Amino acid sequence: MNEFDIIKIFFAPLAHHPGALNLKDDAAIFTIPAGNELVVTKDAMVSGVHFIGNESPESIARKLLRVNLSDLAAMGATPCYYFLALMLPATTPEHWIRSFASGLAADQKEYGITLMGGDTTHTTTGALALSLTAFGLVPEGQSLKRSGAKAGDAVYVSGTIGDAALGLQVAGGKLQVKGSGTLLQRYQLPQPRIALGQKLRGIANACMDISDGLMQDMEHIATSSGVGATLHQALIPLSMAARYAMETIENPWQTIVAGGDDYELLFTVPLHHISRLESITDVTVTRIGTMTEGKTIQLLDKHGEEMILARKGYRHF
Ligand code: ADP
Ligand code: MG
């Protein structure tokens, strides 16, 4: 199959918007509804770095899409379109691409989005590489940013923290406990908190999604806002499966607070908006600390002692 067949057979059926021109033209065309701004993000994934390589093509596709949707959620945006770039090793079988496209189709339905275009090339490096650009809409001036946190804000996270980092250990055969399947699922199939992100507009002072470890990402909000943060280990929400896993691994808190791939929202709320927070969301949100004056970012254990971490999160370089 050449790239024109790949586009026509597998990807044109995913391009529902008239402006995608059935992926038969050079580019796509769309207008932005009045009063809205476009929010655009791009994430790449490389076999051996972002996934192990033995995952199903469906789940690789859905993760690629969802990590981008999580970025849109973090900005308070409503996802609408995406563009896809595939750098495929020449040995990629047709059934792989078919399954990959079916994963995209499933999530297009789930999130009400459509493919608008992309690029398809082959790669000689041996590793499969993928990149996706997601577009979302947000009412003008209302997007959530990392830089708005104020000293005194309450710090919240959605869902539970650390499951995906533990799930990575399950995927690598290093961890096998009651609830392993749930952890693995949390690693392979993130749940972008889109509805929550939208509802946080006008409530949260700062927001981001946790992709590279809670502590490292907390530092991103604190630094860009020019404030500090104090978090409490005892308040960090954990799943049952994570609790089981933590009994069997060494230094579990290091994995929980500095492991990646949570794709939960981390956000700060001024105290006078906390009561509104409870009524807006069906996702569990948990207060884990407070933004502070100064520049220190600390995690306190149950005795109030600062916990020292070997590293705060994932880094590529
Ligand atoms: P060019 O010659 O400019 O590289 P292509 O032949 O790559 O053009 O692309 C033709 C059309 O197919 C364009 O609309 C492009 O956006 C779309 N397209 C190419 N690859 C993909 C892909 N993997 N997913 C979605 N659309 C794609
Ligand atoms: Mg092209």
C-alpha cells in the first residue's frame, strides 16, 4: 500500500467535516465560531519511549489522542478537530494501520471530534513515531493557564494519582498485585478530564494536566505563577489498586508523586470559590495542599516532615 491508499482507505473515513475535503486536497479549512478562541496542542509518541511497543494499535491510537485531549482539558477547552502525523517503519503491516484507525474511530465518537488532516511518511529509524495536533475551542479570554495561582489558593487534583506509573511497572512485568489490571488500564488508556476542565473556567486560578509527575508539574504551576506550594502526602488520593501495589514495591511514594502519565488535572482554587467546586463535578476532586508565598515547593509527610525525593518527575533529556 502506498500512502495515498493508506489515507483514502483508513483515514478519509474518519474525516467527517466538509472542510477536511475528504483528505483529497492539500489542507483543511474551517472557521472559528464567533466569540471563541482556538486552543491548539501537539504531542508526539515514539515506540520504546512513550509506549513499550507490544500494546494493541487501538490502544496506542487512543492514548495518542487522549494525551492531547488532556492538554485541551487543562486549558478549559472543548476539543473539536485533530491532525495526525504517522512515521511508519516500512515493515508496518496493513492490519496494524487498520486497527490503529479503528482506535481513533472509537474515540472520535466518545469525544465528538473529527480528523482534519495529517501526514504519512515512512521512517528508516526502525521506531514507529506518531504525532497528533488537537484543536479545541474556548470562549474568548477564558482559557485556564498555569500562571494564575495565588498564595493562599487551595491545590486540588482530580481522580487518583500514581496509578499509571504503577501500571507501567505492571506492563513491564515488574509488578503483579490485586488490581494490576486496573493499573495497566490507567497507564494505557488515560481519561482526559474534559468536562471538569470546562467547568473550572471562572473557578480555578491556575490549571494544568499532570503528565510528568505530580511534584514536577506542581513546580510548573508554582514557578510560572511566582509562588510556592505545600502539599500533604496524606491527602493525595490513591486507588485501592495503588494501595495494594504500594505494599509490595520499594519507595512507593517516589513512584506515586514523581511517576508520569496520570493525565489528571492539577489546579488551584481561591478559597471563596471552593464551595462552587463541589457542585460542578462528577469526577472526584481532592484538596492536597495550599499555594504559599515564596518559592518553596514541599511535600510534607504525616508528621509534617518534608519528604525528600530523588527526582520529581520524568525528563526526556
Ligand atoms: P502533501 O503532498 O502535501 O504531503 P499528502 O498527500 O501528504 O499531501 O496529504 C494529502 C491529504 O491527506 C492532506 O489533506 C493531508 O492533510 C491528508 N493526510 C495525509 N496523511 C494523513 C494522516 N495520517 N491522517 C490524516 N490525514 C492525512
Ligand atoms: Mg503531506
